[in-house]
Amino acid sequence: METISRFLLPGSLLLLVYVFGFWVSTLGKPYHGLLFNLHKLIALGAVILGVIRVSNLLKDANIQFVMIALAAVCVLCIVVLFATGALMSVGRLRHAPLLIIHRIALTALPLAVTSMLYFLTGGK
Ligand code: HEM
């Protein structure tokens, strides 16, 4: 329960990132400036807060291989989301493949995060 409450704020921020992401996407190009900036800045805030909370939990956890693998997937997804997001906004590369990669990473991220929390809380 305590673990869940620790992740309430980063989780809600992440939810907002998804809401703004779909909103920006629906309005299309050129991207709505305010919504696009909210999307990326809230993403940055959610990532920073999430990393702080997870590293606090990891301090007192018995780290297993599965945790390292899941943490690596999360880091990879975050890097890919920021890179493809930035490239889509610049608009120099083909948009469709970047959006597909952004979508794969945004689907994999919550799966990896929830699995990590599941293992961190000992499956309770
Ligand atoms: C935790 C990080 C992030 C998540 C979870 C996320 C999630 C999303 C979601 C759900 C969409 C809607 C996709 C769709 O229509 O299927 C989206 C679109 C978009 N995101 Fe992100 N995003 C993240 C980070 C970023 C960052 C850092 C940037 C910019 C630097 C960015 C730029 C964009 C752009 C430009 C679109 C619109 C794509 C389009 O339809 O043309 N995203 N994002």
C-alpha cells in the first residue's frame, strides 16, 4: 500500500503525458505549441520523479536479474520516447516510422513499470 502511494504522483503525471500525447496527435501537425510542451515537460517531470522513487525502493530491495532487465527496458523506452518525440517535432526524418517506434515504446513502458513494481512489492 505504501509503495502504491509513493507512485501515485509519478503515475498520475504519466497518465497526463498519455492524455496530452493523444491530444497532440489528434490535432496533428503543426503541433499545438502549448499541448506539445506540456506533453514533453510533464514527461520529463514524471521520469525524474519515477526514477527517484524507484531508486529509493531499490536501495532496500534484494536486486534480482529480472529487476535489472526490467529497469533496462524502462530506460530504453524512455530514451526512445524522448528521441523519437524530438525527431517527430523537428520533422526532418520520415514521420510514420518514428510514430510507430514512439507507440511501441509507450506501450512497453507501462508494462515494464508495472512488472517492476510487482516484483519490488514481492507480488503483493
Ligand atoms: C514518458 C514519455 C512519453 C510518453 C509516455 C509519450 C506518449 C505519447 C502518446 C500516448 C502519444 C500519442 C500517440 C498516438 O497517437 O498513438 C504521443 C504522441 C507524441 N509525442 Fe509522446 N510521449 C512521451 C514523450 C515524448 C517526448 C519527450 C516528446 C518530445 C520531445 C514527445 C513527442 C510526441 C509527439 C510529437 C507526438 C505526436 C505524434 C503524432 O501523432 O504526430 N513525446 N506521445
